[in-house]
Amino acid sequence: MVIFRQSPVALALLALTACAGSPQSAPSTGFDPARFAEWSSEDPAYRLYPGDEITVTVYTANELSGPVTVGPDGRANLPMLGALMVADLTEPEAARLIAQRYSSVLRDPIVEVRATGAASQNIFVGGEVATPGLYPLPDMRTGTLEAVLLAGGFQNTARRGEVVVLRRAPDGSAMMRTVDLRDALSGRPADQVPLRRHDIVFVPRSTIAEVNLFVEQYIANIVPFNEAFGYALANSILNDN
């Protein structure tokens, strides 16, 4: 389990660096929304990921059809083609790519790709929770409160009314929105955000402006959001402590 603890040394160095860059004025501590893309709740097309199970159907050559596992390197081993990179492609995109490659050995190949099993889906929960770290996403109905509970619940210093959710936008940038979990904790209807693979839930301590520091420390140079992002984030947090 990866444990998140804010490093006083790292925070001090960041503060000193900011001050050194502009000694005549104090660094801004306000929240900067410009660094985030506009939030969209539209469900994007599923993209294949290492560990996914897919079924490749070649209608013009059934002997080439069958189940395939996307390898750790993102490639699928296909008959007559060998290893072909399919990670981060949608099912139609993968089908077109495979058909294009088969066109060198088959006449007018017709290919269909279906994802039949998903690899493990992780989220990261950080900030003022008991045990920050990477957690498996139980299902696509899991919301922000459930994510906080997976991480052991709120610390007493948590700002429960402005829990931050970070998500990869279609262009690879970061989207952000806040969720007020106070009603949910009281058993009243609340604005729950269904989480997706690789989402980041960040619970600030005092103000939402803390998300700026969180992004600067751990996120700014790791794009796009994906499993590699999640582990790089976890490693950077671990190495900072």
C-alpha cells in the first residue's frame, strides 16, 4: 500500500522556489482553474488497455478468429501478424488497424474487435484520508464517497465540502470538479460522481487552492492519465517521503 504524507521539506522548497522567482510579491495561493479542461460527464468510447481480453473476429477467414489478451506492452499477438499495438485504441479503431494489416495477406478482410474482459481498474485517493494510495475500482457505480471510504475515511482535518475529482480529458489534459460530500455523510441526497478507471480523488485540508500544490508536486509532468500515470504518481509520492 502506498502511503501519502505531505513532506514539510518538499513544501518548504516549493514555497522558497516560488518566492525566489518573484521576490517583490508573494506567490498566489488562489485556485487557478485555467490549468484544467472543462469537465465533461460524457462517457467516452472504451479504449483497450493492457490486460484486457478481446475477441477478434475475421469474418473472411474464420480460422484467424479467436480470443486474445492485450499484453503488458499493449500489443496483441495475432495469427499471421504477430504482435500488434492495440492499447489506447477503441474497438473500431483496433478493428480497422487489424483489417489494414491483414489486407496484405487477405482479400478485403472484414474484422470486428470486441472487449470481453477488462483489466484491473485502479483509482488514486489522496490528501486528507486515512490511508492514501491506489485502490481497485469495485464497479462503475462507485462514487467519490465510496472512494474515500476505501481509503479509510476522512481525517479530522479534511474539507468534506470540496472534495476534488481529477480525470483525463479526451485530449489527455486534466479535468477537475469538486464534490460536496457533507450531505452524503448525513444520509441525504448528494452530488455523487461515478468514478472511472484512473480517476484521482483528492481531499484538501483547508481550501481548494491546495489542489494547485498537489498538481505541481505530483501531476503536472505526468500526462496522460493512465495506469502508468497512477504508478508514477504513487512512486513520486513515496519517494518524496
